[in-house]
Amino acid sequence: MLFTDTHTHLYSEEFRDDRGAMMHRALEAGVRRLFVPSIDASYTQKMWDLQEHYPDNVFLMMGLHPCYVKPETYERELAWVLQQLETQKYCAVGEIGIDLYWDKTTLALQQEAFQQQIRWAKAMKLPINIHCRDAFEEVFEVLESERSSELFGIFHCFTGDFDQAQRAIGLGMKLGIGGVVTFKNGKIDQFLNQIDIEHIVLETDAPYLAPVPYRGKRNESSYAVLVAQKLAEIYGVTLTEIAEITTKNAQNVFGI
């Protein structure tokens, strides 16, 4: 079985002491395609290094994370994103979006950065990878303003309700499903079977949001299989079917 982790921070300092072993566990578990989002310019070299070590397995995105949209640096960071997209090969623009959990004062700047990066993605025919925390309406407002056939991608770590899921799908997004689907209070497991599985992709968001039974501990990409097992239970299909369908869905987004 081939599993695809569509969102994993493999460069995280939390893997500093055992990154090689963590990658070995993922590959042994069948998680052989791993998509790595960008945060800001300080992580770019680490991302390149990972891809150099695992050229058949690691695929890179480029973007400015909304939590790193700061008044004093965001213009420089966006210039770096554009330069990278124009000169290097990336599979998506991400992770981008709006986060109002940590800082509401930068909302206007986050919206500006989000919209600009969406426009670059559309112009370059690349998917986007959306970060949304406490900001569904704000994210949807920007997406609606950029609605077009060129707009597509993944709504990373989707934790919304059924109506929000339908709205995201209507805007060209797949739903990135990770460890939250295994939580007792995660809620999305209550309606996911009403969403056609062609709209679902696997992710871990490692090292964050580890699935049960590792909730509260460090997450890693091998745990994507645990998410897949929960999806197999929700949809009433085999693990093999989940692996095949979600990997195909990821291929359709990233073109890989």
C-alpha cells in the first residue's frame, strides 16, 4: 500500500535527534510521498536538504505562513516566496491563509499576503495549501474573491462543519484530514461519510496533532496510517481502498 502525507513539517526541530529514524518508519509504513509546506525563508535550506536526501519521496511547497506575516518583514518574505516560485520547482503554494488564534492585529496584512500568494498560484497553475485557524469566514472571503477555474488545492487540517466542508469543496479544495478525525471531540468524524471520498486527502501536520493513541505526543508521518484506518472505519471500506483513493486524490492536486 502507498500512503501520501500531504502536509508534514519534516524539518521541525522536534525531529532533530531522530529525523532519519522517523523517515525510515514512515517509508516502512508505506507513507512514501511526503509533502512539506513552507513557513518562512528561514526554513528553505532545510527543505532543500530534505529533498536532496529523499528525492523520490519528499516534495516541497513554497509560501509564507500567516503566523509569520509581520509588519516589519512580510514584504521581504513575500519577495522571497515569489523569487523561489519563479526560479525553483515547487508543487504548491503553501502553507498560506489566515490565523486569528495567535494574533488578530495582523488580519489586514494576512489577508493581503494570502490573496497575493493565491494570485501567484493561479498564474503559475499551482495548487494552494490553506492554513485556517479561528478564521473560516475570513479565509472564505478571500477565496470567494479569487474564485476561478485556476483556484484549487487543499484545505489543510480541516476542522470545520459539514456546511464549511461543502463550501471549501465548492471553491476547488480537497479536505486535508489528519489526527483530529481520531479525537473523541474532533466532530468531523460525525459527517465525513456524507462527503464523497474523492474530496479527501491524508495528512499528519507532524509534529503536531498526533492521532489517537498518541494524542498529546509528537506526531510523525508514519501515523498517517492511523488516520487512514479511521477513515476506512468511517467510510466502511478497506485500508487498501483508502490508501489508493487518497493517494490518487493527492496526485490529482499536486500533479505528481
